[in-house]
Amino acid sequence: MELWIPITIAAAFLQNLRSATQKHLKSVMGTTGATFVRFGFGVPFALLFVMFLNAGLGHALPRPNGAFLFWAAAGGLAQVGATFLLIHLFSFRNFAVGTAYSRTEPAQAAIFGLIILSEWPTAGALAAILITVFGVMLISVAHEPKSLRNLFVSVLSRNALIGLASGTLFGVAAVAYRTASLSLGGPNALMQAAYTLAWVIVFQTVIMAGWMVWRDRAEIGRILRAWKPALFTGLVGASASFGWFTAMTLQQAAIVKALAQVEMLFTFAASVFFFREKITALETVGCLFIVAGIVVLVLAG
């Protein structure tokens, strides 16, 4: 099994934990604060990753160049925007359709990977991407009345357009991070990923902190009062990002993000085994599509 596969699965599991805590934080702070937490409270852990690889394992620090700084900044801004839009969707009563379209990220990452890096996914990989994306979209609208009809008829609704924009920015961020990491040229995938993550997360924290000081200082107080869950969110968020960055250094971003849809299976496992919730027939079908897509992806290499 190629190394990027278990790394991606581990990152998806950690992201599932981060998403759960982030949704909880949304109940005690605004969208800006909940977006900031995953970055600001992840900085100490991202820096520790770099220090451990450098001082502990003896890996040399990469030397940043112009291409690295540009793509790291572009990815950082795109991810902040994507996260803000996704959390903003939770403010709407009917956010399922928007969330479904935000899950088109892997397909959009394939397009941006082709444009930016001239990376062509194989036919098998492209099929796997489309299968997993469709499965996740089905799950996202499974509890909506007339689910399938809403999914396709509501493509021009406000929620769907916000979701598509979020997916676009997430796709841009994924490819930008891969480009930034590869531009370092060494010493290895782990250090390249950790170094890229450290630069990006510090940049994101400075940008968002400056925004809150300028426009929403009250949000800073709400964040500080929730520092304990915020710190845990930062830990799992930074760990998940380290996994994503490493996997995307080793493999095309679109393929990594397609396998990352396994996160939905973790969510359903928690729903069934821990919360004793029943899943609908459409959710079951969506899970089967995800599993089928992952099998195709692995077999396609």
C-alpha cells in the first residue's frame, strides 16, 4: 500500500474530530471566531512538528523561494475563504444542498491540478473522484424532502452557489499547497509538508487576527473564553492538516481529496454505534458509492 493512503485516512479521521468540535464552537462564537480557531490554536502544534523533524530527526529546514511564498499565501487565503463560507452555511436553516455542493472539492481540485500543475488523473482515478463526490452529495441531502430533486433543481439557489464557491476555494487551496510543498524540492515529504503548514497557518492566523482587531474585537473575547475546546480543535486540526499536506506532497491533490471522503464513513460509524441513530436508505446508497469510489481509486493506483 502506498504511504499516502494510510496518511490520508488518518487525516480524514482527525478532520472528523475537528469538524465536530468546530460545530460546537459555532454555538458559542461567530463564524469568524470558529474559522479562526482551527488556524490560530493550531500554530503551536504546527511549529512543534517542524521542530521535531529538524531537531529530533535531523531533517534540514527547506529554503523558501518566491514560488513557495506565492502558493502558500494563495492556498492560505483560499482555505480561509472556503472555511468561512462552509461555516456560514450552517447559519441557514436549509444548508444541506449547499453542503452537498461544497463536497465537489475533489472534482474541482482535479481541474485546478490540470491548470496549475498539468497533472492528468488517470481514467480510473477520475471515475473514482466522480463516484465518491456523487456519494457524498447524496448523503448531504438525504434528510431533505424530495432529496434528489432538490440536489439538481437547486443548483442555482443561494445555498448551492455558496457551497460551490466553498468547494472551489478548497480545491484551489489543495492544489496550491501541493504546488508550494513541491517547490521546496526537499529534503523529504514530511519536512516539506510540515514546513509548508507552518508558514501557511501562521500567515492565516495573522490575517484573521488582524481582521478581528479591525472589524470584530468582541469575537476575540468569545474565543479566549472557549480556549480549552479551541486548543483541542487546534491540535486535531493541525494534525489533520499535516496529514493532508504530506499526502498531497506524495500524490495529486484531487486523488487525495477523493480518498478523504472516507471521513463520511467515520461520521456514519459514530452516528450508528455511539449515538444509535438510524440512517436512511439514501444515506446507505451514498455510503456504498463512497466505498465503491475508494475501491476504484485504490485499484487504479
